[in-house]
Amino acid sequence: MNAQKTGQITGYFLRDTEGRNKSNSTQKMDLRGLEKPSRSTAVNQNTATTSTVSSVCSDVTAGTMNNANDSVTHENVVSMAELKSLILGMEKKITSRLDRMEDELKSMKTDQRKLEEKIDGLEHTVVNTTNKVGYMETISLPAVKHGMEQKLKSVTDKITLMEIHNRKLNLLFYGVEQKPGEIVRNVIRDVWVSDFGMTDEEATDTEIVNAHRLPRKTPRPGPDPIIVRFAYMLDVEYFLNHVKNRPYNKDKKPVMVYTDLPPDLKQMRGKAVQEAKVQRQSGKQTRIRVVGTNVVLECRNKPRRGDPPGPWTPSRY
């Protein structure tokens, strides 16, 4: 009976430790079927049972620890394998990424090298362009500018000379009294006779193409000047001789006679006339001439009696 109970108890503990598959109801039914022992017998049985259970528990515990160690060892082996597999997978991924990064880096270096070559080419082009621009600014353009200025001056001088030649038949008269309703042709002929010593026949025979007064651009005191165009250059030269030898009248302001010039030369001559007045006040002789396309004021000291006249000193305007 005791052996039967011990076997049942031992089987109970074994089933409870290893099984984990049998239900508690079956184990309780096996325990209910045991007979109730007496008190002394129960004590002895309990003692035996306790020792038996202790030994069984020790065996069970030892078996359980061994199983646990086997389980841990197995699990450790599996984990290391998985870890190794994981590391190998990560290594492949990292290697693949590093390869891609290396390819990209090589591509970037290639692009950088091409860009540097392009930059070097651009710098070379810029240097060449700068040199060309510098050459043009320092040598070519000044030469072209100088050539253009020379050509322009040459053309301007030619036009001025043609205009001077065309105006040689004109004479300007300043200081002729102006009257309303006057006929300028008759007025100028009367001036030739009264102020320049020409005879009526000489004044009548001198052919005039046109004669009229020039309105002033800015209002000035005194009559407007008269411009007379002669038909022949011989008449102009003949009249200028009368101007040089005209009689002096201290009671009357003389009529001034000038050759006709282009507007720019007229301004130059006006400046020369003002300077000539200053030079004459200082005791010098003056004359104004047109040389080429320039107006020249020539001055010299008045010679003493019996001394030859000195040289003319020119001044351009």
C-alpha cells in the first residue's frame, strides 16, 4: 500500500514536472482513490514519503537544471548563428553601400575634373579677351580714333576752305546808317562815294549781285550790318584798294569793312579784333589775316622814322 502510494506520488511529481500536458483533474482523481491510513502508519508513511519526495525532488531539480542548461546552450548556439548571419548580411549591405559611395565619389571627382578643365578654359578665354580688349583700348582704338579725327578734321577743313572761297565775293559793312524804307543797293553806293572816295561812275559801274542787311542774333546798339555780294573778284580787290586809301574824316565814325567768313571764323576774328585794339593802345601795329582755316593776328612795334619795320609776330585764334 505504501509502495503503491509512493509510486503514485512519485508519478504525480514526475508528471507535474515533465508533463505539463496532463490535466489537474486526472491527478486529483488518482489521489482520491488512495485509502486513509492510520495515525502511526500515516506518520511513518509521511516520513518515508517526505524522504522519497525529497529525493525525487532532488532528482527532478537536477534533471530540470540539466534540461535548462541544455536549452540555454542550444539557444546560445542558435543566437550566435543568427548573429553571425545578421553580421554577414549587414557587412554585405555596408560593402554594397560603400561600393556605391565609392562609385559616386569617382563620378563626382570626374565631374569636378571636367568642371576644373572648363574653368581653366574659361580663364584662358577671359585672359585672351582681356588682352585683346587691353590692346584695343591702348593701341587699336586710339589709333582708329586718331585716324578718324584726322579724317574728320581734313573733311572739315576742306568744307571750310570751300566755304571761304565761296564767300570771297562778299564784303561786310558795319556802321552804315539805317533808315526805314531804304534801298540797300543805293545806300551802299552812296557810302562808297562819300566814305571811300569812289566816283559816281565807279560806284555805278561796280556790279552788285545782291545787297541786304543781316539781322543780329542778339540785339545790339547801332545799325545792322550790310552784306554785299559782288559779281567779279576784280571789283572786290579794286574796292579793297579804295578802303586802304580812303580819306580820313575825324568828324565822322568810319564805316568798317570786313571780308565774309564762315561763322566759326567770324567768332575767331571777333576775338582777334578785341585783342588788336589792346595791342594798338600799347603802341603796336596790327593786322588780321586768314591763313588756311585759321584766323591769325599779327603784331609788330611801330618803326621809328628811318628805321625798317620789324617782323610780324603771329597769334592764332
